[in-house]
Amino acid sequence: MVKLIEMMLDEKLITKEAISQLVRKRPPKKISFANLVGEKMIDLHTVETFLAKKIRQGVINLSHLEKIEGINVVPIIQEVAKALNIEYIDLDNVEIDMKLFSRVPYKQLIKYNIIPIEETELNVLIVFDDPLDMAAQDSIQRMFPKKPIKVGISNPKQIHQQLQRLEINESIKGLVADIRKDLTQGGNDTNPDESPAVLKLIDVILKSSIYSGASDIHIEALEKSCIVRDRIDGMLQQTFTFDKDIFSPLASRMKLLSNLDIAEKRKPQDGRFSAVVASKPFDFRVSTLPTIDGESIVLRILDKSKAMIRLEDAGMSKLCYDRFSNAIKAPYGIVLVTGPTGSGKTTTLYGALNAIKDVRDKIITVEDPVEYQMSGLQQVLVRPNVGLTFAAALKSILRQDPDKIMIGEIRDQETLRIAIQAALTGHLVLSTLHTNDAISAVTRILDMGIEEYLVSGALVAIQAQRLVRKICLHCKVEATLPPHLLEGIAPYLPKNIVDPVFYKGEGCKECNHRGYAGREMISEVLMVSNTLQRMIASSASKEELTIQAVSEGFVNMFQDGVQKAIEGKTTIDEIYRVARL
């Protein structure tokens, strides 16, 4: 970084006076290209052109760009590609041909940091980490004597990630070969139970996903291949890539495990199975969906032995925790937890039940499915196929003399109306609803056809939440925010902080080079005060409710997230990813 700035000084792209001015304004360790651009001492295009020129001259290579803070490397790589008259490839949006990939020894791929992409009638497209490495190009060309290689360029980080994923495939080549052997020797994809290699492959996939801390496994058929992706900390990450012919026996065996129709590939199916992985029992909820290239199979991982999280460990800020804790101690009324799928709503409800359960109270839950079993509770599993819906279960529950009721999800007006009636007749009801924020839940309930006076009388509090990825503690470093991001969050910064410090994860072995490890909650809690009750009853607009809530101390989710970023728990990029202004 220092050498590059010295080169810019030599080429008179910046002046010594500008650097001196920046040093006086900021500590030396904070000097970066982002600072120079932010202080308008140099424009961004000049920086990108300068770095692209140095790469073409061989002064630096593409890998050095990753260490330059606050600069988007993609435009620079595209500039290099344009200057060298080669193709830029975004590896995240390209399907790798596994048959072509297998023609190059993995040691060669690692040695030269290359990815074979595509073979046409005219050439073979290969993405290189260093497009100026002629020795690497000559070596790879010898592997394709009948066709010239076409050099491509990509983000080095994407190349390394792809090679890491494909390294895993090297370790299971034997299993894949056994599956093909079983299929060609008389087995077929409609009788997958005859191939023990398929079962071993499924075991490898499950173990890999669970060891990585995945919440879901996606097995997808593509045009040329079959991929396996894990959802880790809310983000999908590709782990396996197979040839297309492996998908059919893999899908059939998965359906067989889940008691699904293995011959049915034209319509969606849902099932489940249990398995012991690494000496721990797991449930897997399986969903299949027909696609134009085959099917998409998604497994939701449910750890049956997982300890119940305590509410105080859920990651709420002190303000949100105090408000939510007071709400669930109310003798009656409805407390709602809202957010999209996968935002931790069910976990929060279980934490709330853990906090309020008492031997003197009868607590009954209605769930679909019962994800975690808790002692001291009566848990009811919804079974729509026999008429036991949420609404039907709720009607029966009210005759069971309960004190507190938890409804896994309010999906329709009938369930919502019964829940409100239960709340108005002396029961505490906890449930979830799908809305983007806390105040939107009020208008959503009204849109479902519930009268304003019933809503105002029943609601106690509404919590909206999201999950953000936490910065990995092993590679946490200070980060410089681009000027436009600083301007955007300025109104949400605490007034007592003049020069906030933010952090990021550089990526290390501990976090699998993601820079993040684990997740944390950001939330907002709307306490329905007497004033808000009167406003709801008189059909106040969402804007009016928001103004009143803010005057009563309401802190929105985005502001809560910015505070978490200042505390060094997450990044501003994560807050923008899951919440909006």
C-alpha cells in the first residue's frame, strides 16, 4: 500500500501536500485509497486506471488487489481484461463443466490457480489467476493439443474459492466412480437401494454440511452438472459439484429415505427422515421441486439434541431485551415476533417460553413441525391431512384450561381471530407473523380482516428481527468505510461518537475465509402503549403510528444494527444486506 502511494507520488497523480493533510486529519494506519478518494484528493477512476496499469506492467498481480482496502476490485480486473483483450469471467455466474475439469490434474489447477470453464469447437476457455504467466499457459496448452486455449481472467478470490470446493470433490472421486459402475452394471436410477455408494455419498454430504454449521442443504440439477450448496450463517455456499449423471441416483435415494415417490418427478413432494450423524440425532425435512434441468431438493437440518437458547443469549440489545422481557411477562394479550423465513423467529419464541415457563402455569404450543422438544410444555403437532389445522388445534386448546399459548405461525384469518379472542379472554399468546417490520404487523393484521378495536385491545408488543453474520474474532481488523456509506448512516450514529471505528473479517482458516462466523440478532420492539392503542382503534396510518412510537423511544432495526457495527460485532455491509432505511 505504501509503495503504491509512493508510485502515485512519483507519477504526480497525488501531491505530498495532500498526503500530509490526510495524515494530520487521520492516524497513519487509516490512510487508504478509500480515504484519498473520500477526501476528493484523487478520483476513483484514476485509482482504478493506475492499478490496472501496474498489473499490466507486472509490478503487482491480481492477488495483491485483495489487500487494498476500500476499493472494489472488479472494475480494475475488467480494465485489465479490456487492455489485454481477454475475457472477464464472473465465476459466481458460470457453470463449470465437470467433464472438462476432470481432464486437468488437480495438482496443475492448484499450481497455476486456473479453472477450466468451457470447451467449444474452436477453443478451450481457461480462467487464469495471472493472465501474464506464459509458462502456465504453455503447460496447460500441452494438455489440449488439438485446440488452442482461450485465456480468461477473474477475481482471484473467486478462483481460490472454486478450487477449495473442487478439492472436496477430489476426495470422493472413488464414490462417484462406484456409483457409475453400479449404474452401468445393471443398476438403474429407479432402484437406487442397490447402490451402497449412493448412501455413502449422502452420508458424506450430510456430515460435511453439519460440520460446517449449515442450516439447509440444497441439491440442484443444472444443465451440465449437479451441485450441492449449504446455507451457512444465512448465505449459500457451494460445497460439491458432480457430473449430471450422479443427480438421478442421488435424488432417488434421497426420496426413498424420505418415504417419497421416487418415480414422481413432475410435481413437488415433501417428506422427512431421521439420521444419526457424528453420534448425534438429526431430523431432516425434505422438499423436492421440479425444474427445467431436473429437480431441486432442499433439506432443512434440525438438531434434535440442540440445547435451547436462553433469551438473554439471543443477541438482543439491552433496550430490546428489556422491552421484550417485560412484554412476555404480561398476564394476557398477544406478543408477536415478525420477520422473513430464516430470521430466527422460532428460536426467539422458544427462548421466550424458556424464560416464562413455570410449574404453576399450563403452557400449550401448536407447531408445524415441533422443532425442539421442551419439558414442562404440552406440544401439539399440526396434521392438516387429518383435519388438525392451527385453527382446529387452537379451538381444542382453549378447552384445555391453558395459561399461555404459543402458535408456531399465524397463517390465516381464522387462526388470527381465535388467537385474539384467546388474548382478550385472559391468555398470553405468543406467535409469529411474516412482515418486514414491527409497525407493518399492525396494518397486516387489519388487512387480514380483524376489527381495529379487537387489535388495539389484544396487542401487547411486536418484535421484528433479522439475523446478521458476526465478524470472525480470529481475523477481525479495522475497516475504512466508503464515503457514501458513512453519509448514509450518519443520522443513525450515536451523538457522543465523533469518529466511529468499524471492523471487518479479513478471512482465515477458522471462518473458512468468509470473514464471518456465527450470527447475531438485530431487532426492534414496539410496545403498544395506551396512546398507540387509541390510535390503532381510530384507524391511524402507519406513518402516524411510527411518529408516535419514535416519540415513545422506539428504535428501529437499522439503527440497532448500526450500533452493533460500532460495537464491532458485525459490518455495515451486513446491516444494509438484511435491513433497510
